[in-house]
Amino acid sequence: MDDRQQAFQKLKPACVALSRTALALSGPKGSVADLTQDLESLRTILNSFTARSSPLDEKLADYVFFPLSQVLKQSQKLSLTCLEITLEVLAVLIENGWRQHIQHALAAQMLILCTLLAGEKPTGLSTEKTTNELRTTALRCLCFLFRALAGTHEGRRGVTAESAVPQLGQTISTTLDALVDGASLELQVAASRALHALADTVGDGDVLASFLPGVVSKLTRVLAPQTKQRRNHAVLIECLEITSVLLKAVLGNPSPTSSAHKRSAPVNGSGVRSESKSRNGDGYQTEASPHVLSALQQICRLRGHDREDVRAALGDLCVTVLQDCSTSLATSRALALGTLVFLSTDSPRMWPVIELENMLQTDTGLLALLQELFHDQLQSLVQTMMGADEYLKTQKIQHLSAAYGMLDRCGATTTLLMRAIAKALDDSVVIVLQSSTLKSSQTISIEPIQSLDLAIQDSDSMRTSFGSALVLQRGQEQVMASIESFIESLGRSPASTHYSIDVAGKIRMSHGDAKISQFWTAYSMVKAAMSNDQVTNTMLTTYETDSANSIDFLEELYSFSLDALTSSVTATAQDQMIQGLALRTVALRAQTAGLDFRAELVDALYPILHTLASPTPALQQDSIVALNIVTAACGYPSTSALIIENFDYLTNAVALKLNTFDVSPQAPQVLLMMLRLAGPGLLPYMEDTVESIFAALESYHGYATLVELLFRVLGVMAEEGIKAPAFASPNKGLLENVYVKEEQWQPMTMAKLMSTLRDRAAERDSLESAENDECGHQAFPREPWAAGPTTENEDDDSAPPLNDTDVEVPPPAPKIYALLLKITTLTQHFLPSASPSLRTSLLSLIRTSIPAIALHDNSFLPLINTLWPEIVSRLDDEEVHVRTAALEVIALLCEHASSFMRSRITVSWPTIKDLHRRLVADLVKTVAPVPKSGARENVETDPKAVSRALALTKPSGSSAVAVYADSSLRLLWDALVGFLLAMVRSTPSLDPDVFDETLEMLKPVLDRADVREALEGPNGNADAVWLIRLRTSAMMPPTVPRAIAIEGAGLHWAEVH
């Protein structure tokens, strides 16, 4: 038994039962529920046959339709669910049973039935209401019905017959209503597919022409983007395809044979034919064209839809207008062309875009229209850029870029067009710059010295990508990115020669924002040209010659960039942007040249470091990126290696700046950057540079900022110099644990004196006996002892010279040592400066260099003698932080100079006592203010009060007492304590009075272990510390024993009661 017989055997019981139930429904015992159940059984069986190899055919479909027709005759008694199932069964029969073999009379009846049931208010049913599900099923039946009729010529002719036109119009109206006002997505999708199938089936332009205005109007309502209702993408795609079919069928270009035999005019709504409505008549096209244009203007707003398939469908519609309706819809071609160009910005490989480019190659009229469209858009670019809509600006530029790409691929670019582009883009960039919140007259308020560390912190990161050069505020990123993309497309074009001519000839002669705009466009274009795979085919010329290639144009920009980088730096935003572009150009030149760029470092390296010293963080970051790019392009392993290898170029440039009376801070800042980046390896080569710095200090000592900056450079030299291997010490950092103690006189007992005399007598006797044994009883020698025995014939003058002692000569000081010594010695002339920050900086420099200089006493001790008067005088400075720095330096001198400091401390001790007295008074006043009438000398200076003041001013998160703490006073106290401890540890044989007064000063901190350790050490006095702690109740007095016994002697003292 074949599949068809098996299908029949399954269908027969269900059809018989359905027929019986349908006939019973006309009598009193009929049941709609039983009918519904039988219909569901039939539907289940049919759904099992809907596979690809369905056994259904037209005969089985006729067999199943017989009971189904009995059901339809009772439609007024059926429920909506029963009708819905009936239509579902009917849809299966049309799709998989009859297919193209459906009878025309039956198709006409089904068309009427489905149209009736698809309406919002169907008539002839048991209820006046309907459901979305029933309407959806009816529209699906219509879709399958039209597809079945489209398969045969007789079917299409039957639909377009004169008698069927009124019903066709009713079907179209019902379907459009469901499409526009459908309450569910399924209903809208079903209506759109039914209408699509209807349009494909009819195909007759004369028939569709009568319905075109209404259909297009309703479709426009669906396709026009609305904020209240967002249509599903499937509905939009179907509607766009329907519109394409209708326009092609009704308003398509006439075929060569169409003029020979015109069809009869289509009927109007009353069924009367009207010649004036013939689609081939000029009147009809003239009347329809503006209406279609208006509709397309609404529909083309879908070009911004987020789904690519919707945009592709819109592109197909535009291709239909351009290709198939070029004559009748000539007024809509510009709109369709602009829409396709816009769609190409997001999807350049979309089929409609590819088809457009193919049409441009063959249709000269369309190419001319694109040129005209591009020109109009270019003319309105400046006006658009002056607006506030950033999105609209981006769209405009992207549209122009896409259109230019099409013209370029078609070889339609001209010199006039390129120059118009150059002017429009320059004006657009100028407008963007002028609309920024950062005006060109605004200055940067960052202090140069404070901003240097910002660049140093990022110097080790190997970033090789620049940020945006011209974006000054939020919202400009997309606009500038689109302009840059447009310029890059120009750079990759062979026709960009004319653009380069205009740009290169104006950069040096322009000013302000125009100069920035032209420089940026030139850089972006040459960057794109250099990245093109066929650079040799892309000729970029300057105003001098048309035969130079992109390399020559890059050289021109490179020369201009070096001039811009070495010019005097001002703090305007315009100058900063020009220098940022110049850095990008130098980096591009280095990337292009590769290792050959090493020869250019003599001119390019210093300007890069010059901008690295800029006070602008953004320019510093650009300089760092440019430095990294140059380092990689020239093959250096690191930035430090680059600077060390080319140090002679840099030092010569800096020295030239200093020696030519250039008082700008950039040259010292370059030195600072070089030292930070390269480390101590540069110092041996900086003798001449240091001489230039000294000369500048002598000539410009009145410029406080410059002097401070120069000494900061010298300070960095000292910091880097002590890192040199020559100053490496294994005991570095342990100086606080080293005690210096000279041999002091101790009283000698009688027993020790007698023992010493006996030892000396024994030693003398031993020496005399040894001499007698070796030399006999010779007279006292009259000449120095020789190394060996001499002969009598030797002359006295031939005796070898006497070597007193074999003293080990210390090794010579390293070269860096002399540099540090010279720098430190120079500070004596500037310590009395009026600038507190400079005085602090100089004391910090001395503190940095002392550990290295102290390795050679022959130079260190004279240095102390030179600097001491100026350092001590800083103890009376008005600034607390200067006094703090001076105490720290003196403490370090005590650690390294030892006994050499004893007399100097003794002489300066009154100054130190006065500093202590004033400091204690200020500390106590901080926590316990005195009355206005109270004098400073009368302020309580009890150690307990000082300890209480220190405890309250000590920064602690757990302190329950909120007291204003002057951190500078606390730091000064810590420095004073540190100095006193260093003095006691390192300076032997202190004056007893000095030690006693030191002990009194340190009373408030005697509880600290490090303080007691220093005071009880070899140079201190443990008994004095014990006594003063006892007096201040810092420890309990010892307990007197009641009886004392001497062990081994059998003696006992009397017990004390």
C-alpha cells in the first residue's frame, strides 16, 4: 500500500465522522462541541502530512473538502474557534493539496470567504465579534490562495478579470486595514504576507494602478518611523518589498513593445474603465510622481534603522526607483540615490550598494546626478557644522565620504571638486575648534616645576598610540573621527594631489585655528597615504612641483614640525595643538624612515624632549608617545639607551640655550627629564653642562624661578649621582647604629702601674739581649739601618733612601665625586636666597650629596668648613621647614664627620638652645594658649607639659581629643631630636655642659628606647640618664636592703630597722 492509500485510510474515518456531525448540526441534536472535536482530529491528521513528501494531492484535497464544505454551510451556527480550525484545515489543503490545481470557481469562493472572515467586523457569523487569531488564520489562507493562483496563467487571469476586480479591491482594503491597525504582531505579519502574495499574483500594472494611491498611502503609514508605535522588522521588510513590486509593476519603465499595443484602461472603483487613469498615460505618471515622492520621503527615514535587513530592503526599493522607474519617477531619483549613499556608510558591501556602483559605471546620467548631489551636500556642510546637532554633523560627513568614494572609484573626481573639498573641510575643522569651550586665548595655569613629575611617572610605559589631537570637549569625538576618516579616504585616493597642493601651500602662511585645521588635515592625509599599500601610486605634491610623492610631502610637514617644536612655547591652546600635531608628524617620519632616522636625531630628539618639559599634561603624554615611537623605530632597546647614545646632541642643544641668554625654563627641564630617564650613566658627560648651569646661575641669579629650576636639576644630578656603583656601600643605611668613640683618659691604680713598669722593663731587657746577639758590641749606629749587610767599600751616598712607613694611598675619587662636590659647594652662595622653597631645596641637595662626599675626608672636611656658616645661620630662619631641613643636614654631618663637628657644635650651641626654647614654647602654646599679656618667656616649659603637647599634636586616628596640630612644629621637633641623638652617638668627648643640657632637652622623650640607647651609649652617661629619669618619676627608686652579707668572707652587716 502506497503513501497515498495510507493517507486515505487515515482521512476516511475522520471525514465521515465530520460529515455526519456537520449534517446533524442542522437538526435539533447537533453539537458544536462535537463538531469542534472532529475538526481537531482532522487537523491533527493533516498536520502529520505537511512534511516535504506529503501524500496529499488535489483528489485527496477534494475528498477532505466535501465534509469541510458542509461545515462552512453552517457558519452562522459555528463558534469562532470552530471557524478558526476550519480555516486552518483549509489552509493545509490549499498549500499541500490543491497547490496550483485549485479550481477557479472554488478559489473565487474562498477569496470571498477569507476576505469576509479577515475583516474586523465580519457579517453572517453567530456573533458580531471576532478574534485576532481568526483574522490571522483567514489572512494566511489568503496568502496560500494567492500563491497557488500565481503558479498558473489561468489563475492570475482569473484574479484580474473584470468581474473579480471589485472583490480584489475589497480584499486589498481588508488586508491593508489588518496591516495598519492590527492589534497583534501575528496579524500584521499575516496581512503583509497576504498583500505581498496578492501583488505578486496580480502583476498587471493596469489593474494595480487603480489601487496604487491607496495602497502606497497605507504602506507609508506603516513604514514611516513613529515614536508611538515601533513596527516589527518582518512587517517593515514585507511592506518595503510590496512597495517595490507595486512601483515596478505600475510605474516601471515601458518596454520597447509597450507603446505598440496599449492595454485597456483599468477600471475605477465603480467598475467603469477610465482612459485618463491608464498607467501608460502621461497624465497618470505626472499625477502619481509627486505622491510617490512624498511617500518615499517618509519611507526613506528608515535608513537609520538598527537592523541591516531592513536597511537592505530599503536599498532594494531605492534600486527599483533608480533602475526600473527612472523615467516615471525621475523626481525621486535624487532621494533614492542619497539614501543608497547613506546606507553605504554602514554597510558598504550590501547588495543594493554594489548594484548602485554597477549602475554608476554604465549610467552617465546617474553619475552626473551623484556629482550634483555631492556638490550640494558639500555646500551645506559648513552650515550644518555651525549647528548644535552633533549626530547630524557626523551623518553629513559620512555621507560625503561615501559619495566621494563612489565618485573616486568611477574616476569622476576633478581638480575643482578636490579644492572645494579642501576648503569645506578646513572650514569645518575651524568651526569645531571655535565652538569648543577651550578658547585659544585661555592660558594653562599649571606650574612648570610642579607638573614635571606628571610626565616622569609615565616615561617607562611603552605606549605607541596617540590620542585625539583636536578634541577639546565631549561630543566632538564622533565628528572629528568622521572628518579624519574622510581625509584618510582622500589620502588613499590618486586624486589627492590637488588637495595637497592647497594644504601645503597655506600652512606656513596661515594663523590661528586655520593653521591648526590645515596642519591636521595635511597630517591625516599623509598618514593615510603612507599606510596605503601602493604608496608609489599615490602622488602628493606641494606647491613647488607636481612630481613629488608622499615622501616629499611628509618631508615638508616634518620640516615645519621641527620649526614648530623649537619655537618659543606659549600657554595657549592653539600652540599646544600645533605642537601635538608636530609630535605626531615627527613620529610618523620616524616610523617611515626606520633605522635611517638615527641620522635625524641630531635635529629631532631635543625638540621632543623640549615638549616633554611642557606644563600641559596632554602635550607631555604626546611627547612620551612620540619618544617611544622614535625609540622603537631607531632600534634602541629603551628610552634611556636612546638618550645616552645621543647625549652629545642633547647637551649641545641645552648648552646653546643656556649660553645664548635664553631664560626660558624648557632647557633646564629637558636636562631634568634626561636625568630622570637615563639615570647616573649621564653624569660623567655633564661637566660642560654643569659649567653652563653655573654660568647661568651667575648671570641670572635674580630670576628666582629659573634659579630654583636650575638647582632642581643639580639636585637631581646629586640624587642620580649617589646611585652610581662607585658610591655603593654594603653598610648603607646602618649609620644610625654606629657609635664613634675616642680613647679617653682613665685613672690608673697602683697595681696596674706596677704591672706596666714590670712589662716595660722586661721588654727592654729582651731587646738589648737580642741586639747583642746579632750585632755584637758595635758602637751606636751613625746611619740608618740598611736592608742587608754592607761592605766597607760602599760609599755613604750610595745608601738607599729611607722609607718611613708603608702607607696605603687611597684610590682617587671617581669622576662623579668631583661633580657632586662642585655642585654642593655652589649652594653656599644661594642659601641666603629670599625664596624659602629655594633654601629648602638647597638644604635637601646638601643632605642628598653628603653620604657620597663623606667617603673622601680630604674633600669632605673642607666642604663642611665652607658650608657650616650658612647652614647654621638657617637655624634662625623664619620658615619652620627651612629650620627643619637645616637640623637634618647638621645631624647628617655629625654622623659622617664625627669629632670634626665637636668644636662647631660647641660654638653653635647657644643658637641650638634658643631654637629649642622657642620651639617648646610654640608647642605648648599650640595646645594651651596663653593670655595676650603673657610673654613667650613665661610660657610653661615643664617637660610634662611638652610631653602632653607632643602627645596631643601627634597625628593619631585613635586620639579622643580634637586638637589643632601644626605639622610643621611636629616635624621641627622630630628633626631637633634626631640631631641631638646623632650628635651624642657620633661626636665623642662632648662638653659635659652640652651633654647635660642635651639631656634636659630630651626629657620629654626619655621614654623612647632609641633615645635612651643613644644617651646611655659609649659617648653618653648612663648614670646621668638614670638619675634624671628618677627625678622625673619615670622609674621607681631602688629598694634599700635590710641586711648585707659578703659571700666568702663570713661577714654580716648589722640589720637596719
